[in-house]
Amino acid sequence: MHIRSILPLAAIGACFVALQTFAQDTPPEPEQPAPPTFTKLCKEIGLADLVVTRTAWADVNGDGYPDLIVHGHGQSVRNNGWLLINDKGKGFLAPDAAPFRNRDEKIEAGRVSGFASTADVDNDGDQDLFSGAHYHNKQPKGADGTFMDRNELMLNDGKGKFSFTKAEQNPWLTEAAKTTSSIAWLDYDLDGKLDGFVANWYSNYGASLDCFQSELYQGDGKGGFALATAKAKLETPGQPEGDTLWSRPAYGCGSFDYDADGFMDIFVPIYGRQWNLVWRNKGDGTFEYVADKLGLDGDELRDGQYPGGRQRPERPFRANGNTFDMAPGDFDNDGDMDVFLAEIAHGWAGKSSDLSCICENLGAKEGFKFKRRLDLVDRAPPALDDNWGDTYGVWIDIDNDGLLDLLTSATSYPGVGLKLWKQGAENKFTDASAEYGLDMLSSHGLSIADYDRDGFVDIAVVQYKWPDRIPETKDLPHHQLSIFKNAGNDNNWLALDLVGDGKATNRDAVGAIVYVTVGKTTRMFQVTGGSGQFAPHSPRTIHIGLGTAKQADAVRIVWPNAKHTEQKIGAIKANSYYTIQQGKAPKAAK
């Protein structure tokens, strides 16, 4: 069998992606092992009795094993977030709600927290915690003078205990909560300090199209942030009646480098059949809107016609997608970032509703424009009056064979759920969910991580109980969280954790590019700052499927700093985790 190698993206959410490119002349290899099997685990590993909708992964106590952060049902509910410490791959300890307590200790009700994402914002070597509040009603202030419900940032003591940052450190502490839907981490100015782009949704859903401004916050490397939206030229002050830019209902965000110029760009999937936002980082501290030039704002069908003339056509700005997720990855092995768009489409909306699809990056010669490739994934579009699509999309090398596969997830509508799309010949993707034991009805909260560190990536997902819409779920537990444990196979693998110097380069190495050579094949990876709806954060470990190869023959790293410092490393043996500190040799895990 010929193996056409492509990029695996080993972990997402909220928060990284890994970009991998193979040479086109990959030599023939022996037949690969049978597909790995997956075991669905819940009570066996301590996950029972939690009503959950969202998941995120992060190693908060520094033991090398990714811990699990979950949130319950309802975007404006208190006492709704928990931290589950990973017991070194054996299971998860009792849920800890302490990171989601209220800043005002006199308020026992906890605080509103819709999702969480982690990053080393103070460059001290541990993961700090951002808690997003998807809430827009007027909020009272606590005894300390700050609002009770708002986005919060908490600093890690290195052992998984968190403390609030001071109000004067962060501008979001002095304002009431907005409808925050996600955060993307990036070092947009390459000063060695992580910055955060915060996506916001409607300000009064159902009553108007008005939305909160999505904001960029510039980090000081000590846990403090300053509002930088205006100076970075990311403001969206217009109205959706002829203006080029206006604040739109963002259902997520992500950062990655689509044009490979060394500066992280910002992608914002937009709900309400409005146009997506893509911001190109110009490298001078400012951004420019390019979604329309790239073809990522929406598909070309913009007449807004409804089937059968049911009502008057939609205006152009309301004739595209309900985009929930933008997942980047080089699926076609040509060395640039492609994107999977996860869309919910309504059959009754006809052409005024986009379909989920892979968007192919046409490269530098075409100005990095994207082509929608509905032909690549073997699935039928919705029939009239049907609802169809995805709310999550994750690229994953499911069996470490070097092929980039696609996981999608959706709930709320009949016939949708967790699906594995396995890539085969000519970059075509077919439904292999049943074959791999991953066919789950009505799934949500998708995120991935190698939680037991065996080299094969596992899956966290929630099965929704929604009998009114999906009768088949009426006997299921209410919003049950499970882990699909990947049993693996005989394929080899490599895992790399990059650590910046914390001075010129951010400690998380967000933005680093890694070139891995195996035989005649060179692959490219990039550590990115997250993508997706409500930040389905995943560890920033780079997972590399090696197939039958027993080592990586050479590694070259371009660190994300102003000088684009390069580091060359020799051969690295397969089947181990390695930490690579900037300027030092790889260190294998014990």
C-alpha cells in the first residue's frame, strides 16, 4: 500500500494545532496494521455524575499528563465549571470547582463561566486559566468593586492552584460580562509575551443583530493585559447594511499562520448566516480584513433565495454560513494551511445556508485564496426541511499512519453526531466511524489529547440527551461525558513539547514552526493558539505519526521571536515524549 503522508494536528480547543507536510515522492511502505479500536470510558475513570457540555485539556499541575476542564449545561449558569486532575492516565480525580469560585468570597453562588482556556501568560512555566463568561445581562458589583460576572484570568502556582489577577492588571475586570464565546492565544507582535483575542457574540440575541465588539488584549508577560483592538486596527464599528466591517456574532476564534509569513493571523467563525472574519497579521502591529479576498467569508451563493419562494430573499450579508468552527490543517500535502469549516445548515434556507466543507488553500501563486471542496467528504447535503452539519471539527492522525483524518461532532438534530472521516486516495474522506468504534449519536464538546501518554490520541466527547429533537436519546444519561480511549496499533510515533526561553520567545512556543525529516520526507508543524467554538482547548504537544519509521532523522525549529531563531537537531528515536527547551537538546520523558 502506498502511504501519502499529510499533516496530523494532534490536539485543539480551545486552545493548539500542528501543521504537517509530506514530500510528494513518498516511497511505498508495507501494509499498515489494522485500525485501532476505541473503548468508551466513563464511570471506570471517574467521569460519572457530571452534566457536561464543553471540554478542554491542559496540564495544570505540571506532571506531564493533560488534565480535563469541563463545563455544564447553560451559558449563564453558576457553579458550572470543574477541573478534573488526570491520575497519570489511570483515571480522573474528584471534580474541583475551586478555579471557578467567585472573586468575592462572600458570594457562595460561584460565578458564571461558560468555558475555559489555558496559556502561560506570565512566562513562568505553568498553565494559567482564562474563564469566559457568555453572559450579557446587567451585572451588580461585588464587595471588591468589580463586576460579579465577567471574563476572569487566574494565575497558576505551578501545582494547579489558581489565584485571581488584580483588577488593575486586566481591562475585562472593570466591565460587566459580555457574550464571550472563545479566546485565541498568539504573540501577534513577537515580543515574547502572549496576547489574547477574545470573541464575542450577540448583545441581545433574538431582539436585534447588534453584537459586542471582539477584542484583542496585549500581554505584558506578567499576567497583565491592555486593550489593543484599536491600535491593531481590529475595530468593527459599522452596521450590516452596506458597511464592509461590523461586529458579528462570533461563535469561536483561532490563530494560525495561513500565509506562512511568520506572523499569526486571526480567524473568527460567524453565526447567523453572516460572513466570517479573517484578519491577516501585517507584521507591523496591525491587521487587515481579508476574508472576502480569501473566499473564507462565505460561499459564492449569495442571492439568498429560499426554496419554493417561501419568503422574500435574504440580503447578501445574511445569505451564508452558521459557522461554528474553523479547523486548520494541511490535508493535501502541499505545504500551506487549509481549513475545515464546521457549519450548521438548514434545508429550509436553501442557498442562504452554507454547508460544512474543506477549504483548500491555493498557495502563494493564487494569493492564498481558498477553494471550497465539497467533493472531498462523502456525505449528502440536507434535504428540504432537514437540518444538517457540524458544530466542531478536529484534524487527527487517528492511527499514526501519517494521514490526516477528520473528526466532526454535532448535536440538536436527527442523524448527526460524532463522525470519523478517514482520508484515503486522492485526498478523499469516507465515513469510518463504525469501523473505528466512534459512531455516537448527538455529540458535543469535542476535544482531543493523549491523556494516558501512550502515543495515540484519545477523544473527549459529550453525548447529548435531547429527546424532543432526537427521540433516540430519551433513555440516555443526561449530557454524559466520556473518553474514547485509543488502543493504538503497531505504528510508531513521536511527541514533542516545545518550551520557549520566556524572554524573546513565549514559553508556550505558540507560533513555533518545526520541520521533521523522516527518510526523504520533510514534514512541517506549527504550534498554534487554539481554534473553535467555546475554546475546546488541547495540549500544545506536537504528535507525529511515523508509520513504520523508527526515528525522525532530523528536526529543525524556527522559534516565534523577532529574529526567527533557528535550532537544528539530529535524529530522535520513535515512541517517546520529548521536551525541547529553546537552544537545548531534546530530553526524553522517563
